[in-house]
Amino acid sequence: MARDEQSGKSGYKLMALVASLFGAMVARKTLAFTWKAASGKAPPANPEHPAVTWPEAVAWAVVSGAVVGLARLAAQKKVAASWHRSTGSLPPGLEETAA
């Protein structure tokens, strides 16, 4: 039984990781497209570069951090909901943090 539980936990973590990475990738692509459409220029490849202004660097950091974070959260919640729907129980490790 412990082996099944451990493989279930590993399987869930792998699914959540893949979904999170995919969500972040889609968010970055969408954000880059939106940034270019809104500003007329490509997003800063390296916000620390001296040619990038402070307002542009800060805006990129805030917007990209929020959008990528939300995309990862949405992907992980979707995986948790799918796990719950298919198994009838919460994903491994989620029980301790449920409020």
C-alpha cells in the first residue's frame, strides 16, 4: 500500500510540474505578444540592461511575474481538480494543507 501511495504522490507531482511548466510557457508567449501589441516593441530580453529604462524594467517584472504566477496556479489547480475527479480523493500531500 505504501508503494502505491508513493507512486501516486510521484505521479501527481510529475503531472503538476508538467502542467505548471506548460502554463508558464503559454503565459510567457501570450505576454510577449501582448506586450509587443501594446507597446510597439519587444519585451525586454534582459531588464537589467542599461538600455532598458527603470519604468519598463519594473513594469515587465511586475506584469510577467503576476501573469506567469497566475498561469502556474491555474495549471496546478486544474491538475488537482482532475485528480480529485478521477480518484475521488484529494491529491497526495494536499490533505495537510486543506483549510
